[in-house]
Amino acid sequence: MNNLSSRKPAPDALSILGGLPHPVIVCDDHGYFHYANTDAEQFFSASLPYLVRRRLQDFVPVDSPLFSLIQKALDEQARFSEYRVDLSSPRLGEERVVDLYVSIVPDHPELVVVMIQMRSIAEKMDRQLTHRSAARTVTGLAAMLAHEIRNPISGIKGAAQLLASEASDEDRALTRIIQEESDRIVKLVDRMEVFSDQRPIERSAVNIHSVLEYVKTIAANGVARDIPITELYDPSLPPVFANRDQLVQVFLNLVKNASEAVSRTNAPEIKLTTAFRPGVRLTIPGTRDRVSLPLEFTVEDNGPGVPDDIRQNIFDPFVTTKPSGSGLGLALVAKIIGDHGGVIECDTQPGQTIFRVLMPAWKKQFEDADSSEYPRAMMRPASMKAKTE
């Protein structure tokens, strides 16, 4: 029999609301704040003492569907929800697309509880599945190209070399073009063939700061020689469970892209950050496992931003803004991060572009486990030599 007298008292309602991982507010029929949990303070970028002296109209446009939803809940004394509501405003910022859940407060018919669920994480996961599907398409295409194109191209190049030995000067220039274009096609096939490498990843506990310092050293002596690179690191960050060479490849690509993006900026700057972000969990395709992705690494630049027309497809193969680019660099980055069970996302606007990588932390049991025990989606391409596209 349970000893009821020994049980701890139940937490009050505000303590429960404060523990929810979503912004939650309580407001009255005039829009005045009565309560906001910690996530709501972050969402509105204001403290609770400040908010209780303000109204929702000070943060959200008066024509927002949020107000009609609140009024409907008050009028009918019921709960309602609405999805994909845009709360963007000068106070809250852009791309504030959320799901809203509104309910009256029992015994206080003039008050409503509003829970705000950010759609960004869910949509990032959806985009990651799209990126991975595109990468799998390139994997099959790369295998086909390697088999079907290399041999014919070798024959074409060999024939051009033979013709050059007996051709006139004018015709020899044409055979040289044939040889150079053949070499260019072979190089493209070589870059694509990386996608078809299906060997298991060799992973271990990796200090992300040593990786970023290594990348910074390479960049400072090469692609980012004259560009300041600042760092904002969390020194208490646990190791990431990853392949070090592949992480070097990922961040070298991202820093190279950032340096090219700020090449025409008056005061160029690249910023590298690391942080611990608990609460983000991803279901691995093909399993029921949910993997925590608490480690956040970002590469930020103050360039012009990614053009609107390619923003949603920036990690897809062959998508590029560079006149001579292959469009495989970011596709390979997305594939490597996805093969590690992580997520990469690009947040961009004029004057700021942030590539954000979320990855799992190292745990002792990961290394102790036999490779056959890993989820199949976590067993993807092996270590590749660091390079940039």
C-alpha cells in the first residue's frame, strides 16, 4: 500500500507550464500578458516583468490569425488550434511560422492559454529527408556514370590524341579542346563517385574544437587568408560521435563557401560557434530509434545571403550560384551530416548566413557496440580525404 503522506505535493500549474519545451503565455480578452514561461520569454525576446506590462498587439500584427483564434476561444469557451500561422513582425523577426493551440483557463473565463509550437525543427527534418533522398539519387547516378562514362571518355580522349599527331595546327586546337573537356567530365564523375562509397563510417569521440581549429588554420592560410575568423566556443562541450576526416571536409567546405560569400563585403567576417542545445531529437529513418542531437555547430558569415530562388534547394545536387561550380559541395556536406544521423540547415538573409549543424554526442556504448548493432541509417560512407568542392 502506498504511503500517501510521504508523497511530495503536486507542482502548481505555473511550474508545469514552465517546464513545457514550447512558448506558453496566458493573456486576457484585451491581449494583456498575465504569464509567460521561459521559452515564451525567449520567443518574445523579453522578460516576464516586461511582458506583463504589455499586450500581444505590441509584438504581433493586429491582423494576425492569433487574435481571431483567441477571440473564438473566449466566445465559445472552448479550445482551438491553427497550423502554419505566420507571426513574423519587426519585433519578432522573420520566418516565425508556428502552430497555435489556444484554450480557456478553467475558472477564469476571461483568460486564455496560448501554446506556440515552432515549425522550424519539423520542417528542417522534412527538408533533411528530401536532401538525403536527393543524395541517394546522386549515389545511383554516380555509380552508373562511373561504369558507363569512364570507358567511352577514355576512348574519345585517346582518339583525339591520335588525331592531334597528324592534324593541322587549326585542327590540333580542336583536338586539344576534346581532350580538355574529356578530362573535365572525368573529374566531375570522380567527384560524384564519392556519393557511391558505401563502406561503414569509422567513428569515435571527436573534439569538435580541434577540428574547427584545424579548419581555421587551413582557411587562414588559403581561401580565407585576409578574412577575420572569430570563435565563440562552449568549452564544456562533450565530444561528437563522428569521423574526424569527414568533419574536417564538412567545415572546410562551409568555411570556403563563407569566404567566397564575403569576398565583396566591405568588412568581411566569418564566425564559428559551438553550443549545447538539449531537446532536439530525430527519428532515424528505417528504425524506431530517436536520437538526441544536442551539439550545435555553426558557420556564420556577413555576406549578401543565399538567393531566394535556390534557398529551399541549396543542399540538392547541382544547385549552385557559382558560374564554374559543380553544385556538389553542399550536397556532399548534407550527405555526410545525414549519414552521421545529424541535421544541417541554412538560415539566411541579406548580411547574415548561418549554416547550423546539429549532431549526436559521443557515448561510451556507441564505441563499445558491435557495428552490426548500429541502425542501418547510421552505417553510411567511409572516411574520405578532406577536400573542398
